[in-house]
Amino acid sequence: MSWKGEWKKLLILVGAFLGCFFLPVESMQNWERLSNAFWESLYLVRWYAQEHVLLCLIPAFFIAGAIAVFVSQAAVMKYLGAKTNKILAYGVASFSGTILAVCSCTVLPLFAGIYRMGAGLGPACAFLYSGPAINILAIILTARILGTELGIARAIGAVIFSLVIGLAMHFIFRREELEKAANQAELPEEEVTRPLWQNAIFFLVLVGVLVFANWGKTDETSGLWHTLYATKWLITGIFAAALAIILVKWISMPWQKVLGASAVTAVFAFLFPHEPMVAFGVAVLGLSWTTSTTTGEAGEWFEQAWSFTKQIMPLLLAGVFIAGLLLGRPGNEGLIPSEWVSRAVGGNSLWANFFASLAGAFMYFATLTEVPILQGLIGNGMGKGPALALLLAGPALSLPNMLVIRSIMGTKKTVVFVSLVVVMATISGLIYGSMF
């Protein structure tokens, strides 16, 4: 009998057996825990829909669609392709991911966009990790709340991880990368429809909307970060107005449609001054309507954005539901008791660091929420090594994130990518824990 197709079935059976073996029946008496876990999953899905879908994911889908339409495949291959100079490719990928400062789910449409356009596996994975992991504000918050040495260790570790994981993915799947490079060499030169500087400004505006619409609140009452938060919707509105002008001048969309959608958005912003998400939602509907009813590049832009939405959104919502069912929300429990987690991450043993990495990889962390969660775990006895391991694995991965990555680059590459993050986070935690 050939075992080639049987290993997957065996792993499923082993996983089901272990789930039954360790099922916390005692803590589920009277169905209280099971009921709480179910409601926790619904609360988490609602919170995700309210806080992330409209402000994070939908702009990301439009950016991903724009990459597919307005960025030439030759340009992607020039800077991120399998044949590109490694220093240039990984530098561009890491820097591009860093400036976004998004969570592990918001980065997915952007990753799918550059990967589909021909980016090499290594640079694409470096971008995939760096987006949520190398978050300047999160690193500063880590240093202020959890200690300077942990903040520095997180910053250094995240940068190194981005490069090493990308290079490792390229090396492990180098045969496929060589085939991709050979195929790319045969592609004809694409005709340039607009200057590079126009595309650069267009994407800068789109990223500006994404970044400032999601700008997080700080505890400071003055200074730059407070000022940016206080004026985030004004800045977002300025970027949106710039986008409207670009759509007419450079994308050749009918000015009547763009003006009409902009006017309706302005009316709702005036009617609901304290509910900016209402106007933002109207603006999204307006952009969807204007692009979907326009032929040419604009119509293709909407089609590509919708294609990414159909592929990614259902998997994300399903993953968030399952994550909530198993782990609950911060401060609340799912099926897995929180005391198991607290007990497993004490000290600096190999198991403690591995468990922290693995648990962090499957949990969902919105941007910056990992810091208060870790603060609570450290207060309950979590070791410094496992704390760093969770910081390096948690923000970059999540169960919803894994489901989508698998749909984009396949099961084997996803398993390798996740394994690299978990193993490297475990080793980093062990080293850091032994030093401090």
C-alpha cells in the first residue's frame, strides 16, 4: 500500500484522538464552558467585523486589487522577483511591510497581490512577516510597558526573522523559484500606461487612507502621537480627497460619478460628525459603485479587489470564529482554560518557549493588543523568554492568517512558513531568557 496519500488522513486521526484525549470535560460540566466558548466566538467575530473589516480589510482589498491592475508585472519582478538581487528584494519587502503597521490579517490581501503578480517566494514571505511584526508603535509600546530590553529584543528579532524566514523559504523551495525565474524571463515587456511617479503617489494615498483610518489611540495627552490620533480622520479625509482627484485625472474615471460619491460622503460626514465610520462606510460604497460601473482599468480594479475579497474574507471570518471558540477574547475564556496557558509558560524551559510560540501563532492579536495581554501573563508568572517568543510569533501569525496563507501558496509552503516562525521564536525565547 502507498502511504503517500495516507499521511494526511493519519494526521487528522491523530489530531482528533489528541483532542478527545485532552478534552477538558471536568471544566465543561453543565455545558457552561461550552456555552461560554460559543458566545465568546460570536463576540470575537462581531468585534472583528466592527473593528477590522471596514477600516482594515476593505482598504487592503482595494490596495491588493490596485497592485494587480496598476502595477506592471515587470515592476514587481524588478524589485521582488525570484531573479532580483537579494539585498534589494528583501530590503524592499521588509521596508514595504514595515511602513504599513497592520495586523496579521490585513497584510494578507497585500501579500496575495504581490505574490500573484510574480514576487519571489522569499521576498513575499519577508513582506508577509514584516507587516505585522515590525510595527514601530508596537515596539515602542512594548519597551515602555514591558521593559526596554524586551522592546529592543523584539525589534532586533523581528527584523532578523523577516530576512531569515524569507531566505529560508527561498532556499527550501529553490527548485520552484528557479522554474519561476525561468518563466519570468520569457515574459514580454509590458506597455507603460502612466509614469511611475503617478503610480507611486496613487499607492501612497491608498496606504495613507489605510494607515490613518486605523491609527490607534495612545495614553499620551500631548505630543506627536496624540496629535496624529486627534486629527486622524481629518488626515484620512485629505487622503480621500486626493484619491478622488487622482481617480479623475490619472485613472480617467467619469468626474460626475466621483463627484457624486464624494458629495454623498461629505453629507454623511456632516450629518454624523461623531460617527466617522458612517462616512467611511459610505465612501467605500461610493468607491465600489464608481469602479464597478466603469469600464477599463477602474472596472478591472474592482473585479480584482472583489476576487481577493471572495478568496480571503470567508476564511478569515471562519478562522476568527474558531479562534474565539478555542481561546476566547482577551480576558475571557474559550474551550481552552486560561490557567493551562499561564501554567505552561512559566520559567524558561524549552517547553515553555515552544508553547508560548505555538499558542501565539494560533491566537489572534489585533495591532497593539499583544502588549496588555502579555502584561497580564507576565503578572501571572510568565517567563521573559516565553514572553519574547510570543511577541515574535503572535502578531505575525494567527489561525485565520494560516487558513488564508494556505489558500494562496498551498499547504506545504504554509506549514514550512509557520514552522520557521515557531521554531525561531522558540530559540529566540530560550536565548533571551537565559540572558535576562
